[in-house]
Amino acid sequence: MDDDYYGIQILPIALSDRWKWQIILPVGVSVTSIANYDTPEQALYYGRHWVSTETTFYALERCLSELCSKGSIHKQEYHNLIQSLLQITQQC
């Protein structure tokens, strides 16, 4: 069982009686969850969630960085928005 999530492969990895997700990125690098899950379906769900969260964070961070470099927002505004984004995406 695996999941092709927008071209990114997500696999459930068995760990005795628990499961982890592993994501194979298109560049050949893999990322494995720290958390353990009860079922392979849960592992896949949280793997997809991780991809969505990371994608959202980096896309918004890049936009905010561009706005800051153009002077559309001040560095303190950039910092505050990034901190809020970190809290929302639970990356703190």
C-alpha cells in the first residue's frame, strides 16, 4: 500500500505493531515520521498532511520574503507573520 500524492510517494512503514510514514521526494531524498501510528491508513493520512503543511509553509514564506525584499512589508511585519505561520502549521 502506498499513496501518490501530487507526484510524491508516501509509504506506510511497519514498525512491529505500529506504523510510520515515509515520503520519497522527487529528488530521491526520503523523510520518515518521528511519530508512530496505529494503522497504515493513519500513517498515510498524516504523511499527506505533512506534505500539505510543508508546502504551504514554504510557499507562504517565499511570498512574504519577496514582499519584504521589495519593501511592501517591514522586517518586523515579516517576522511576526512568519511566527504566526509557524504556529498555525505547528512547526514550532
